[in-house]
Amino acid sequence: MNISAGKPGKSLDRHALQRWQQSPRAQRLMAQEVHEVGRVLPDLFGRHLLQIGSWCDSGELLATSEMLHRAVLGTVPGLGAQALIEAERLPLAARSVDAVLLAHSLEFARSPQSVLREINRVLSDRGRLLVLGFNPWSVWGLRQRLGLRYRAFPTGARFVRAGRLHDWLELLDFEVTEIRRFAVGGAFPPVHSDGESFTPASLIAPMAGAYLLVAKKRVIPMTLLGRPVRSMVRPLIGTAAMPGARSAQTRDGEAG
């Protein structure tokens, strides 16, 4: 399965992240993200919810969830996460998590496709995935590509557009249920994966600075075939006789 992302992002630096999070622009964006994620989480059910990525204050993005166990697995040391991990290699058992929030983890991952494969591995069969990402076609993204980045933004980020992420998740057998694009100070109406929610605002939504993508794992129905009754199974011709068994010709000779 090939979902190559091209040039990977660089690991996030703690001091650069802290400078960014202290800026007024970042404060407004993170408040918007907390609101958008908080709108979705109450509808998710299960026992275990994980945030992967050091973003916002520890646990702030997960505050509205009603799941029994919530934890933040950080990718940057010293920012209050419950554990420090590599997103490409999660120390979790397969199918052990009910929902995952990727909080701007793909932009700074060495291999975004490896991160998604790991998420696919650890999510349960009915698991949900939420992804916060930056839009490469926004003003921020264009400035980043032209080398005119916002002075406080961490270097090394590689923005992944929502459409490409949608394609990657399709290859991993996820169904994208919603893409909500938003900007600092306001939100655009949600744009669903079926494309039926077209509004005038959706014309400019692709230029929004950030997005929240929501997806769920597809459950492949299993057809259980009953085992055939032993008496109905015909013996194969030419098979070796079982120990202690005698052929029909031997029995006929003895009878004669």
C-alpha cells in the first residue's frame, strides 16, 4: 500500500512550540480548536481516548469527552503529557483504543503515513479518528511555501491538505464523515465527505487556515458458514486408509 507523502516534516522543537503557543494568533487558534473538538467528542463512545501530539494545555482538547480513560501522549518533552512517545511507533496493543485525536502530529512527523498506519493498528474495529491539521492552501500555508512564515510559527512543519489526508485514510479503509474548516476568529460550515453540504461559504472554505477531519473505521461484515455435518462429507477418492480400516475389496474377498 503506497500512500507516500513526499518530503517529511521535522520533529517539533519544545522551545519553538512554546513560543508559538504564547503568541496571540496561536491563542485564538487553539481556542477555536478546543471548541471544534469539543463539539465532536461528546458523540463518541467507548472506554479509551488518546490525544497524540503535544498541543494546547494537557487534556484541554479532551475535556468534553465522557470516555472512562483519557490520556495525552506527547511528542515533545516537558509539556505535561502522561507519556512521551514516537507517533510512528505507538507502545499500544492492537485494537486497544476507541478514539484517537491527532493534534497537529502529521505536520511534524518523519513519516505521516506510518503514523496513520499505527493509528489504524491500535484503533478498535469501530474506532474513531480526529485529525487537527493546517491547510497548505491557506495564507499561512502559502507563506510557509514561499519562506515568509509567521515569525513565531515552529519551523519544519509540512502541511497536509485535507483532500490528501482523505485519500490516505480511504486506502486504510477509513470512512471520512466530516471535514470542518475554520480560521482564527470564526468557523466555516462543515463540509462533509459526501459533498452534499454545499453552501456559498464552502467556496472559500478551502482557503481556511486549519481543519478538523473526523473519520471512522469501516467494519467489514463477516459471513459465518456453518461447519458441514460429518456424515454428509463424502470421502475423497484415492486417500490413504485410516489405521485399522479395511477396504471394501478386502471385505468382499473374506466374504467369498
